[in-house]
Amino acid sequence: MAEASRGPGAAIALTCQGTTTTLCLGHTDRTRHTPVTAHTRFEIGSVTKTFTALLAATLAADGTIDLDRPLADHIPALLPKEPHARRITARHLAIHTSGLPRLPPGLLRRALPHWYTNPYQSYTPDHLATLLPRTRLRHPPGRRTRYSNLGVGLLGHYLTHITGVPYPTLLHQRVLRPLGLTQTDDQPREQATGHYRGRPCPPWLIPALPAAGALRSSTHDLLHYLCRLLDPSTAAPASLATGLRTVLHPGPGQEPLVWFRRTAHGYPLYFHAGGTRGHTAFIGLLPHQQVTLTALTNSGAPTNRRFAQAAYALLYHHCGGIGSESAGSRSAATEAPARPAGQS
């Protein structure tokens, strides 16, 4: 909370073995008319990717997709033309090993006029479809891990192509509605006003890559989401319950889908951070300790890095104390939370 105290507002929820503590600070904008509550909606940026991963895992569980089948069998026109690209699978996209660059091709030129407010807003699906085939891979699929907004955004397009349903509708039908997440969607309605260096920002728009960073949510919804990840047994339908289990535990020797995993004092710690120009989000969980953490604030730079690092440190503390892992807390807090979607 101290890291968010200079911004307009924040909401944090910590669950430990069935007991939840929720703290809310400040207001939804600088007018100070509306206090932040557990139901205040914030832009969650790259935390959206965890929902995309769950959607993919759910569709894989009912046989709609095969995570290990090449995308070239379905969407060859959206892939780079070089031969290695024909090997890219949905799993490669979900674990950031596709070789695709971090940002979509041609984004920087279109983003410059809106760089400090809404850099993705002028980059449309048509731009992506035109420029992506000309993109060069950074390495062959599966060789290295390189975080890619483009990769998870492309995963959303793949799921839309397979099902014939737009990403926001598909996510609502298969994940959000079954989980009862009524305050989570991609619409900029009734949300806290974002702030970048203390100045109000317009709502974040990312039309070409909604699966990578378009969602808004509340502490209430994200807390419920994390608790379902801890215990998927009551989720329905069965494919969603399977998806909730496999997104963090795909199988022996396999990486979680989208989520970052660290070992803290011998236990697995899962987390993801996200950011837009005016908002910062962090979610994490410790399955063995039955601990979850949700942290949201309607402030972007320069708050985002410190806020995400403080959230990670708080979560890590519940594994037995900060500092006893040689570089774990520092590396995890700087590798992923410091690079939310839209901050590149």
C-alpha cells in the first residue's frame, strides 16, 4: 500500500488458508468523489494473458484444440513466412517459446503519437494481418523463452479462428460466466481512471491483441478466480475444471501456460503482473500454503515497477521469509512484473 500511496487509489486482497484480508486506499480518480472498493474495476493489462491461457486449456480439455498441433494447419496466413514458423504451436505461444518478437510488427510507428496514453489504440487487426507474415522469428520455436505480447495475442486469434467466436465472447462463454466473474470483461465501463505520472489517462484500448491485455477486473473477481485455481473441484463444466488444473500443472516437465513459476523455500510460487499506461496489476498464489494475493492500482509509471515488486515480496514472505533464496525474489520481481504489457 505504501508503494501505491502517491497514486489515486489501490485495492489489495490477501487470502491465507481461507481467511481473506482486503485493503482499499484512495479514490477512483483525482476528484475524490468515489472511494476505491473491492468491486472497483481496474485495467489489468498482461494479467489478461492468464485468462487467455485458461481459455486455451479449457478448449484443449474438451478436444476443441490441440495445444501441440502446429498453427499452420489452421491459420497459415497469420504466421511469418519463414519455414520455422510452420512449427509454432499454441503451447509455444502460451509459454513464450514461439520465437515471435515481444511487440507486433509496425506497432512503434503507429504508437508514437499516443505513446504516453494509448499506444495500441491505432494498431488494428488489419495491420496485424498485413504485417505479421513479414515478421522474422527471433529463434526457432521451442529453443528459448522470450516474453511476447504478440505471441499470446496471436493465441487469442487462433482460438477465435477455431471456434468462430470473437475472443471477448468466447472468454465470457467458456470462462468468465461459468466462474461467476461478473466484473471482468474488456469494456471500459465504470472503471477507475488511470493515471500516468499523476495525469489522467484515457481507457486502454488494444484492438489487435485483446487476448494479451484488454481485460478489466476487480479485486473481488480476481480473488474468486485465484481461489478457483487453488481448488478447481467445484468448477463446472468438467472441461473448465480440467483447464483450471492444467494451466498451472500441464504435466511432468512442462511449463505452466502463461503463468510465471518460481521455487520459494522449496514450494512453487505462481504469479503474473500487468500494466497499462495508467494501471498496474499483480496476482499470485502459493498452492501448498493456500495463499493468494491480488493487488491493483490506478497508477502506471513510475508506480508500476515498485508496486509489482512489493506485491511479489509480500507473496514470497508467506513462503517463510524474504531473502533466504539467493536471488529468487529479486529476479522474479524484475523479470516479469517489471515488464507488463504496454510498458515496452
